[in-house]
Amino acid sequence: MVSRQELSMKSYAFDSTASALVLNEFGDAFFEDGKIIFNYHVKVKILKSEGTRQANFRIVLRKNESNQDELVDLQGMTHFMDGSQLKSRSLEKHLIFREVNPTYELVKFALPNAQVGSVLEVSYQIKTPFILVFRPWEFQSEIPKIYSEYHAKIPANYTYNISLRGYLKLTKNETGLERDCFSFGSAKADCSTLIFGMKDVPAFREEEFMTASSNFISAINFELSEIKYFDGRIDKVTKEWKDVEQELVDHNDFGGQIKKARKVLEDKVKEITAGVSDPLVRAKKIYAWIKANYNWNERFGKYADKGIKYAFENKKGNVGDINLSLLGALQSADLNANPVLLSTRDNGLPNSLYPVLSDFNYVVVQLVIDTNTYLLDATDHYLPFGLLPERCLNGKGRLLAKKNSVEIDLTPKSKGRIVNTLNIKLGNDGELKGAFQVSSFDYKALEKRKSIKSFSNLESYRKELIERWSLKDVKNLTIENLDDHEKPLLEKMEIEFNPHDASSVAQIYFNPFMVGQWNANPFKSTQRNFPIDFGVSQEEITLLSVEFPASFKIDEKPPNVALALPNKGGTSKFSYTELNDKLNIYYSLNLTKPIYDAAEYLSLKDLFERMIQIKQTDLVFVKK
């Protein structure tokens, strides 16, 4: 039950923005009759109207062909004040809905009469036959918690690797021993008792430039590594990478498909590479052909889905179908190519202590030619040779070379680089116009190509530029290297700014940063507990030249600025020079690292704040 004090609570001292609050959360899990029993109980206080959505609950029950989690003893109740009376309303069975899926069942329900001031109370039990993963526990959620505690009782027969994830520290961490708590027939075993608790747990809020939230939410995880049977047998569940390698080699949808790819694509590879002796040129021809002739169905996977032959005949497939085809084709050309398993940015970081195949949801190809190493992904028609899509840039991958499985760094050498070059002329009539070129490299070129190709024609793109940059007109727009992905993308045009009436307007305002990667500071929090992950290093340069007539002058000359992040993390520069009715401006932002530690957040935030101020300052031309 709940107290009147809980019902009268108006706000939470540690987070005044909280719309709802977990007053108390408790869970315990233990073995019984070959299953894991999990009990859960929670009380949630609604503080603001938007917090009423916390009355909607979802419980996921796992299932496969022969087994399924069982939900028992589900209870729900809403407590509220009616005048001076404390009242409660229970969850009714007809308000519980079940959604059945191939690998899980979703139980959904909403507690009745949820309103500001209410306290929601839910409890249930789950019996699961799936013991390979002991029930995990998440201390954090989208709302703060006053207290969260989890009890686990694990028989000595089962050895689990236990890990605490996230930046928060446990306020309670107790271990004990319970004698003869687990039995099988006449045999008995002791149990380890574990108690984990956290007090005043802040809400988890996703922020700009972070990978999967599962990497950072504070939680306890359990991974079964060994089972000791009462007859003396020991079953090691956690494998070594050499065992996993062999498993993948023998797997029909992995190693089997690589062999098929070598056979299916052998004739095509000979045709593509006929007369080509340079291994790099051969590799690029094979990569270009795979990329052009296969369409990705936007499904991830380390395994082939429909199979290499089906993908070849139908020219489409998932990540496994396409990249294992690429791998087999490269190997068929006698090139040193091997698969690399990885986990995408949205999927979370894989376990680095021991192999957990389910952590990996993607496969790419490593190619080695002489002393040069390339990582290849043929699922994106716009990707240049040797560039992985940003979704793959997530820490480390696992290279599966022959008897040499090792972790490799996925950090790219390329960066997101853009250079804006403007040559502008101010006329006596107050008109501003001139030539403009945008040069995009590597990851920025990849983004731009996709953006431009999304328009039906060049004229539609031209009109969008006029609207985006608030221009009077864009003329003679040309785009170079749109289909040559190995070269920088060049956009060249003549631009006209919206006119000024120089006869009646004494001042003309001009902002040279109409094009910019960063027009607002993405970092708004006062502190940050997670790394800032841009995926790739960033560089933005603006080169501006403005000629102006003798009848005008610059009202106020902007100061030169040079900023730097600690530990050579990056720089921002702004320099201004004026000579003979012509001014030149150089601006640059160079972020040298793809990932910054949380400790570097405030320095990065300050650099962006000062850089944005520079970019929002207009140049003012006044009549003499």
C-alpha cells in the first residue's frame, strides 16, 4: 500500500523537472524447479500531467519453438486522494492485452484513473526456462528513482559473469551464502545471495552524439559461463574465440555461404578483372560491381538471409548476403580478404571479455594489400572504397582471419570535411553577389550525394538552396563528381543575396556563414556523464573574400580569435584582414577526435558556444 505522505508529495528535490518518480522498486530472482523465478514490485508517483503516460506498462515475455516465459500473479492498482479519503482502483483483466510475435509476447496494460498526484503500484512474477541469461536489472529509466534494489540467489552449480554497466555507483552491494538452497533429487547445493541497491537514481536522458543508450544505462548484467552438474560433469557455456570461429566456419549461413560465393561469383570475377594485374585495381573493380549490382533490403545481420545464390540472381539481400558475397568474390580473385563482425552504433557495444555472438549484428570485409588495410561495406551505393558507413563506427570489431581472431579498431582515418569558398562583391547599389563553391570530402561528400540524389532534378535542388540560405537567386549551379565516389563533391554556383536599398539604408548587414555545419550549440546540458561520439573527426573551413566600393566602409572590424581544446582535441580560428577595399576572412573548426570523454564536455561546450557567437555576428557595411 501507499502512505498519505506519498500521495501528498508535490515534487522531487533532486529533479524539479521530473514528471513522474519511482518511489520504490524491488526485484528478486532465484532458481526453482529448473526455472528462474523473477518477482517485481514498483510504486510510481505522478507529479505532472505528462507523467500520466507512466500508467502504460509493457512486459516482454521471451519465447521460442518449445519454451516461453510465463507471467503469473499480475497485479496493478492506482492510489489517489478523493477529498480527504484515500482510494484505490485495481487493474481489470479486460484491460490487459497480449501481442504475440515469433520470438516474444508483449503484455500491455494501462492502470485506471491515473492523474497528477496518483501513485501507481504494479507487481508480477515471471517464470522462465531460459537460464543462460540470469534476469538483468536496470537501475535507470526515463524517470528518476528514489530507491531501486535487486536480490539474486544463484546456486553454486551455475557460474555467471556479473557486470555493472553505467557511470552510477551502487549504494548497496552485499553478498552472502545460503546453505542447501538448491536441490535436484537428493542432491543439494548452496547458493550465493547478492543484493544490489541504488539510491536517488537520476533519470536517464539521451543526449546529442551518443551511441546506443544500452551502453550507458546503469544496470546489472549476468552471463552464464559454466554449469557444474551433480554427477561431476562441467559444461563450459562461455566459449573462446577459437571455438566461435570454428562455429562460424561450419555455419551454413556464414562459412558455407562464403564458399558458395567463391563458386557462384568465380566467372563474374574473372570477367571483371580480366587483364588487370594490380591487386588494388582488381579489388576496386570487384567492389564497384558488387555495390552497383546488389540492392540492400535495409536488414542487418552477420549471416546470409536468403543465401548467396538467391542474392546474386535477385540482385538484393541483407548485410550478410551482400558483404559475404563481396568477401567470396575478393577471395576468388586471390586477394587477402576476411570477415569482420561488428555491432552497429544503435545496437550497443559488444562484450570485450568473452565472445557473445548475439552482440554482433553486422559483418564487413577486411582487405589487406601489401601493407595497406581497407574495411569494405558494399551495402551503400554511395560509399567510396575503404569507407564504412557511420552506423558501423562503434568501437571495435572482431576480425576472423584464419586461426587469428583479433579485435580491430573501427575508427576511420577519413573525416567529415567541408570547405566553403565565397568570392562576394558589394555594388554601389547595395547588391551582394558572387561565386560560391562548396567542397565536400569523405563522410560529408557521402551525406551530400545522398541529399542531392533525393531531389528529382537539379532545379529542385537549386530552389531548395535558395530557400535554405534565404537568397534572392542561385544561378549556374553545377555539381562535379556526383557519381565518382572516390573524389570530393564540388558544388559551384553564382549567388545573389536579397537586395538592400543603398539610397535609403545607411547600413548593410552581411553574414558570411550562411552555410555552416554548426549553426547552434548542440551541447546544452550543464554536465555530461557519457562520451561525446561524433563517429568521425570533423573539419569545417570557410574562406571569404568581399570586394566593396569606395563609398562603403566596414563599420566595426571583428577581432581575430583562436581557440583550442585541451590535449590537442581541436581548434577553432577566425581571422580578418582588410586591404584596399577588400576583406578576407578565414574561419575553421577542426575536431581532431571522433570521440571525446565526458571530462572534456565542458571544454567542448565552451568552444562551440564561442564559435557560434562568431558565426552569428554580422559584418556591417556603412556608407561613408
